[in-house]
Amino acid sequence: MKRITAIVRPEKMEKLKDALFEVDVNGMTISQVQGCGNQHGWSEYVRGTEVLLNMVPKVKFELIVADEEVDKVLDVVCQAARTGKVGDGKIFVSGVEEVVRIRTGERGEAAI
């Protein structure tokens, strides 16, 4: 099993969520987050003084998928979230040792 964490532009949230449901992703956690990377934020003027705002609003998707589903999900995320501009986001893939469904006690892929 793998954890896929995708950090994307806020305006891509609905499109990505719908695309993931179309390929039968069982569930996901979506969070509003802030951060910075190559985009480095932007400058604004507040009361005549330039202020660097380096925390950019993003949306974080977290999914747990079976190993054989990883490439399909990565393709869906890239297609749905890409604009071709700086700030499109990142995807991180990491291993998951165990999953337990609290309600039933199921473990492993059966708990996804």
C-alpha cells in the first residue's frame, strides 16, 4: 500500500476530486494548507509598504491506495491539476505499513 500526498492549486480541488472518484478511488482526505516552494509567494502593498507574502494557499489531498493503483492515480492527479505554470504543486508517494478500519478491525488492503 502507498500513501499519495498531492499538494495542488485551490482552484483545481473540485476537478481533481471528481477525477479521482471517476477512477474509483475509495476515499481521500482533503485539507486547506499554506506553503511555499519555487513559487515563493508574491508582494503586496499594505498601507504603502511592500509586504512579501510567501505562504501560498494550496489544497492537500491524501490517499491510501494499493500498490498496483499508484501509477493510475498519479496520472489522474497530473492531468487534473496541471496548468503548466509555476505553482502547480507536488506529489509525494510513500509506503504504508498497516491500515486498520476502526469499526470492523479489518487490516491491510481490506481496510482501505
